[in-house]
Amino acid sequence: MPSQPLHSAPKHGSTSPQVIVHADSQAASACVAREISDLIRERARQGQMAVLGLATGSTPLQLYHELIRLHRQEGLSFSNVITFNLDEYCGLFAEHPQSYRHFMQENLFRHIAIPAEQTFVPDGTLAADALPAYCERWETHIASTGGIDLQVLGIGRTGHIGFNEPGSAIDSTTRMIQLDPLTRLDARAHFPDEQSVPLYAVTMGIKTILQARKIRLLAWGEAKAHIVAKALTEAISPALPASFLRQHRNTAFHLDKAAAAYIPEALCQP
Ligand code: F6R
């Protein structure tokens, strides 16, 4: 069972975002995994699909481990699940070890018996002139499934969600974007050298993300503390893409204590 969160409170009397500070990232991940498994099981009982929006990177790894555990030990079936990933690096084929498709296969999909045709990760290998039509089809495809029930997010040190870097508009949809130098610096360790870090990515837009019925942002560690606090307290603006989450009706920030370090007490009090 996940441990009880330390604090959980709506912000300033509004319903969103909820800020939930957990004892640690493991407890936070277990809490979100439980919410996802409840959603999947409820939809299965109704004979319906559950549609998940998924993220890559280090943040959701414990969440994915927990979903794998629920599949193996508690019989959670993913046969009624459709997944859409937020983003993919431009120029990397699905088999590339640093592609986000590869990441998802290795860290989740191949362990949970989800039908391959129900998992979608943007294609980063299309020519620039083919991308706009592809991105439009991606949006239509999400809508045709009934829309994303629950979107998992991490947050970048630039304040990006997905790869919506500073400058991303609230009505932005799936598109190609140039990665911020700080984002490329943070990705550097996963590539052999600086030149190999992609310059561009395909990302769902802010609007795409805000259309999800529920959004669950995860953040761990002191490296995320400043940007998490800014997202919750500074002006809502394209300069700080994660701040747009404050305009969504059902968003929760699940944090460990280090990532919550600079959030004003008032936002986290029971
Ligand atoms: C990844 C994504 C990004 C990451 C963010 C945090 O699909 O959309 O927004 O969530 O860059 O990355 P980590 O978790 O590696 O700190």
C-alpha cells in the first residue's frame, strides 16, 4: 500500500493543481500507479479502453516499475489500455538506444503484455515537410480514442512539459520544436557526445496536454525544486510552460520533499 502523503491541499481554495508532498518518490510513484490501475480496472469493468498519456526520462521510472509489479503480482491487465507518448527526438529511429520508443519498450511496454498496436510514440524520423500533416493526424488520433484519461508528466529545468520549451503557447498542438540548450545539456549524459544530442523533437502541445481529463505531474529531487515552485507561483505565461497547468481543472503535482522545498507552505497545508 502506498504511504499517506505528508501534505495534500488544493491551491488557494481552487480545485487545481493539488500539491501532494510524499515521504519519497517511491511512495509518490506507488500512489499514481494505484490511480492508474484503478482507472484501467474501472474501464475494463465497463468494457471500455483506458487512454494514458505517458512521459519518458528518469522521473517516471519508479512509476513504470510499479505498474510492471501490479501487472505481474496483482494481475493488472493492459489489454484495454491505449498509450500516447508525449514526445520523441527528431532524427532517432525507433531502434536507437536513446529514442523514446526504445525507452518505453525497455522500461514498460515489453513487460506488461500491452498489444503493440495500442502504443503510440511520435515518429521522429519524418521529413520536415511531412511533419505538419503527421502532427495533425496525431491530434485526430487521440481525439478518436475519446481523448486522454490521464496524462503523466515530468518537468524539465526550463519549465517544459513534454518538450514544450519556454515560448510555447497555450494553444500549441503537436509539432516540431527546437530543444532549449539547458534541456540538451541535461540530456547530454545519455549520448556519446554533445553533437549527438538531438537539436529538435516532436512534442504534443500545451493544448494537447491540457485536453487530458486528469494530469499527474511528478517531480523529484532538489534539481527540480526551483522550477516546481515557479510553476506554481509565478505568472502564468509561455515563458514558463508548466505554469499553464494551473488552468487545468484536474491536475495534481506529486512531489518528494526535496522537490517541494521552495513551495510556499500555504500551497501544501492540509
Ligand atoms: C519526457 C518529457 C520531458 C521530461 C522532463 C524531465 O517525455 O516529456 O518533459 O519529463 O524533461 O525529465 P527527467 O524525468 O529525466 O528529469
